[in-house]
Amino acid sequence: MTLRLHNTRTQQVEVFEPLNSEKVTLYTCGPTVYDYLHVGNWTAYIYWDILVRTLIASSYRVERVMNITDVGHLVSDADEGEDKLEKGARREGKTAWEIAEFYAEDFVAGMEKLGLLPPEHLVKATDFIDQQLDLVRILKDKGVTYQTTDGIYFDTAKFPSYAEFAHLDLAAQKAGARVEQNTQKRQPWDFALWKFTPAGENRDMQWPTPDDLLELPTGSAEIMGFPGWHLECSAMAMSILGPTIDIHTGGIDHIPVHHTNEIAQSEAASGQRFATVWLHNNHLKIDGTKVSKSLGNTYTLQQLEENGYSAMDLRLFVLQGQFQNEGNFTFDNLASAKNRLEKWRSYAVLRHQTHDRLDDDNQKNDAERGSISLLAASGALREALQDNLNTPEALRVIDQAFSSLDSCRLDDIHHHGLIEFIRAIDELLGLQLEQSTPDIDDDAKRLIIERQRARDAKDWQASDRLRDQLAKKKILINDTPHGSRWQWA
């Protein structure tokens, strides 16, 4: 099946056609590392991990860049207020560099817990200052920048298609805007490429502003500054992947400002389309409300673990919704995902209880038994994801395929097909079913055989005693009409 994706730029689901038939270039907006990420933040990275896995399953080689924003992200999209890293440093009594290092490491650790595939390039904004200054230099040479007393700005009037991507009504915005704090900006939506450190302020993260970027007389004093938040993404993407990339991902909150500004500065500099396909995930609400520290609902991975939930439980919860739809996190919904994952693990361990008899496997035909073929289910799973990353449909395929095993004797389950299906789930959805369901040891297997003999002899007392011994090993026995099966507690 051909891969189809909803392109924000065209507002349509389209057949995906990369610039290069063998390689896909992908940019993912990464975190601003001033605090722990919460479940709403992680939702985006889980969805884009599914995108990467689906691209790989569609026979593409993926080269992805993800940024670590460790400077320049101000608390206001209007380029006003304090840098979030500086604010975090003041909150914890550390330097901005220390804050960035700590929370960047925590982000990488969270990616590992969630089973996210690492990008080929995980890069920090502070490591790309030269490239960002080069981009400002190109834009200045093209005549689309101007200087104010607080920085160098992009003149959006020089980019006629500025409002098109987000379908902005700039006239209405201007009419309804509050008094502009920076009266030197030519248009309220003009954005900072490079901000000057305010006089008398000493920032942890600042760099000399090259003289050739300045327009106004500066005297003999060196002007220190730092990049605007939007600048880093364009500089990183274009310097690593080229002027035009295949896919750019982010949250819907990025559309009207951050991504609109990325497009303007990138395309003004290169004269080429910045990204062919734009993918945006919807918001995740918490108990039906917006994620907010004031409401105390910014749940982190650490807090979920303290409440008995794993990163994999969160991953499956997120995949129960499609990336374009608004999600709603509740602990009841998370508990449902946890139960679903535990049930799937009970099916995954059946691979240790079936037998690798090739002659028998080749003759088994699950369809004739009225159930879904496990091998066919692997293909259906892949097709669901190729249909605009339809994760709810993918989970339905898994539920149906696994539930078909309930009516099968262990000897009737296609051993190789089950293993391949579990691996397809792990490769496409990253749920680590194979890794989390090891085989039991020989002693436990001996106890199970003894218990079955006791049951055959109707020695229920011995059967119960052996069941208790297995429970101490965290092994549960389910007696079904089709035979006994074990699973991990």
C-alpha cells in the first residue's frame, strides 16, 4: 500500500512522494530544555516515532534532524519577556548551561524509556550559532531584515506569502492587537532573528554580534546577543539536510507563529520551498482541560512511574488516538491502556508455549479455522499506519488478531506467524512485546508439567499447591477450554 499523509500545507491527505526515492529527509521540532517534559510534550514525539517507523517499513531510509532548544525561546511568541532557559536557571539557582545540560539528558533518558528511535542528528541550538548568524547574514543581504534597538528582525512585508501557510488574517490581528510593546517593529508579526542583550544585563548564554550584521551605529562597545527561537530550526534543517526537506513535524500550536516564521526566513533565504509535507499533531488535554502548571496537571514520566505506570503504558495510551485528533489524558484512560498492554503480553508469551514444527506450521491455515491469519495481520497493521498513521486502526487489528487465538489450542497456533506478528508490532509501534515477555525457566516449566499431571489425575489439592508455587515466581496459570496457558503476573 502507498503511504498517505495529511499535509498541513495543502490541507489534504496526499500520496507521499519524497524528493529522493530512497531517502526521506525529516525535521522534528524538539524540546526547549528548561524543565521536565510532561505527557502532552511526549505525545508529539511518540507520534513522530510512529512516522519514522512507518517510513522505514515503507522501504525508505530516513535522515532526521531534531533540535534541542537550549537558548532563545522567549516566554512570549511576540519576542518579548525572558528566555525560558534563563528563567529556569533563576528558578533553580543554576546557570542556564547547567539547566540545559540536565534537562537535555533527562529528555534523552525519556526517549529511551519510551522506546523512541533516536534521530540521526540530535543537535543543540548553541552548537549552531555560526550557522544561525550565517542565515541572518543571507537574509540581510537579500534586504529582508531591519534593526531596532533590541535586535535584528525579519520584515514580513518583504515576504508576500507570509500569511498563507497558517491562513492568517493579518488585518484582523492588527485591528485586535493590544498596544505593541516594541513600537520599532514595522509590523506586529515581524519576528526577531537575533536579539541584543539588554544594556546592563549579563546573560549566561550570549555571543558577540558580528559587525557586518549591524545597521545602526554602535560606537566602540561590542553588542552581545542571542538567536531568536525560530532561527535555529531553519539553520539546522538547511545546513544538515539541504534547502528543501521532505517532511517537517510539530504541534498545531506551532502553525501560526513558529512554523510560519520558519517558512518565511527559510524560503526568503533559499528561494526554494522549505518543506514539502508538514505534519502537525493535535493537543492533548488533561481531564478535559488545558495542560497547566497552575492546575497541577503537568504529569511527567517520573510522576507516572510513581503511580505505577510505565513509559510503555503511556505510549500505548497515546497510540489509541490518531495524531490529528485531540486527546484527553485521564488516569482511567491510562489504566485502560495498561490493561490492554498486559493482555497483549499474555498473548506474546504464547510463542514460548507453541512448537516450531515446520511441517505442521506450513499446513496450518488460520483462515479455515475462522480466525485472522497472523501473517495477514502483520500486513494489515502496516497498511493501517500507511493510511495517514492510523494508529487506532492498527490497535484494532492487533486486538482482533490476538483475540482469535482464544479459540485455538496451543498446537493449532502458527508458531512462526505469531513470532513474526509480535516483531511487526514492535517494529511498527515500538511496544517492546518481545523484550518484555521472556520465557520462563526450566524449573517453572517442570512445575507446570507436574500441575497438568495432577489435574489429569483430578488431584486438585496438588494442582492448587503447584499453582501457588508458580505464583511465587510471578507466573499465572489460566485454565481455558483449550488447555492451560501461563503468563507473567
